[in-house]
Amino acid sequence: MKTQLLLQNKASGQIWEISNCVQTCSWETERTGSPGKFTFTLNANGGIGFVEGDVVRFSVDGQLQFYGWVFTKQKDRYGIIDVTCYDRLRYFKAEQPYTFYDQSVSDMIKQIAADLQVDVGNVADTGYKFPSYVWEDGTCLDLIGEAVQKTLLNTGDIYVFYDDGNGAALSRPEDMISNVMIGEKSYLLDYTYKTDIDEQTYNSIKLARPNEETGRADVVVVEDSANIGQWGLLQLYQKVDENLNTAQMQARGQASLQYYNRRMRTVQVSALGVPGLRAGQMVMMKVPGLGDINLDQYVLLDKVSHTWENDKHTMNFTTAPI
């Protein structure tokens, strides 16, 4: 394994290859809500000069892992510097109100990226346009995350917003499948398996549509009486656009119920490192006798954390609900 860690001073244009000065570094990604994060610890006694905003590029065996910018430096009395960097999604933490009409989340990303002067990578066309979308309070990253979630509830399709190395990107996990298999005798070191109906499980979906004529909300409820009998009533309340008709509300309720009305299974994994594996990708896992199931399927990665230390590469990840 050959690593390359480049640090470029923007002001001078000078580039340092600092992998020999770094004992440990890590790269973290999450499927929703956070930019990619890269941290490393640097012995600065070699006269390396850099400041916030300078460029960092990390590769393994020629494959780009992270491209981003220095945001935080912390130095101790012995010249050891802890550095925190983020990718392009960090700039989407800007707060700005938006109103969109007849636009998809793909259109939103391109418009917001242009406003924030952020490069755009491969942005998939979701095919679903919101009649209207008003955002008044919160970050642009939260706006896009919410729009992606509402696209899922209206279409059943999952999309991942991330930095693909060239710019802000949007892809389906099915288009980001890893070619490795993780299981016993294949990368897997340890795991924890959890089942629950506590965090993301709902067996009743209540949708409310504003009605200006009556001054009250029109309500549609879609539920699973059998699971209500087993688990009790677990209700999710959603406000929907006033332009949706009753049939569209029913369809959205059914899509939401299909997604949320299940016992959630998640796996936390410790494994040997797979270069480039990031949150939002799908990877094949085979773990016989996992618990109540024999795991033999592709899983969606919710969080992934890589660590490179003393020429050893390990990773930890958490799957999205199985």
C-alpha cells in the first residue's frame, strides 16, 4: 500500500508531500447531513507552512480518497499539529432562504452550487419535480437533505448527496456498488448486530394537507393494523403540499409505510480497509447466523470511517437499516 498526502499552500503555490511526516490519518463520510471529513496529525518541524483554506489531497495506490481544504489547525508545544479538513459539502452549510417551483432536487443542487461557487460533479436526474419548495431557515445542506428524503417518500428511490472528487454529486446507491465482498474470512474483523422498532419504525402514516377554504387540514391515514396490534401505534405525521390531491396523498402514504413499517436491522462493522469505500455506497455482505437472519445481500452504508496508521488500513462502518 502506497499512500500520498499532498498539501498545497494557495498563496505560494508550493506543494509538499507530507505522508512521511504523518503517522495517522482518517477519513469519515456519512450518507446524510455531513460533509466528508479528513483529519491527520503532522510533525511540523520540517518547516511546512500552511494555513486554513489550503488544499489537501490524499490518495492510496493512485486512487483518490479525499480532496478538500484545511479548516482547523491545533498545535501543541512540541510542534505537533492536528489538522481537520472538509470536502466541498462543507460550503453547503451556508444558510440562505430559497423558493423553488417545479424543480427537482437535482435542479436545486445545481442552482445552490452556482450561488455558493461550488463545482458540480455528476448529478443524477431524479425525475421528480416539486410543485413548490420553500426553505426559510437552516443550512443549504439541510435543505438538500430534506429534499432528498422527500424524493424518497414520493418515488421510493434513495439518492446520495456527496463530493465525488470533481464536485457536488448526486447518485443512486445502485450506481455506486462496491466490487468487494465483506464477510467471514473476507475483510471482516468484528461486528455488532441490532434490531429495533425504536428509531425509524412507523406503522401508521398520517398526512395533512392545508385547506384554505375550510381553514383545517385534510387528513389521510395509511396504516398496518396487524403491526399496530404487535407493536402498538407508531405514528409518523407528515405535512404535504396543498397541490397534492387525495390519490397522490394515498400513494405517498403507502410509499412511506412501505419504507418505515418494519423492524430495522443495522450492523456495525470493524474490518480491514477497502480504499475508496464511502457512505452511500452498497457492498455485498455475507455473514451466516447473524441473528434472526443469515445475511447474504447488498447493504447500504450509512457511515464509514477509515484509519491509516503505520502502513495499516482499517475501517468501521454502519449500515443503513436492512
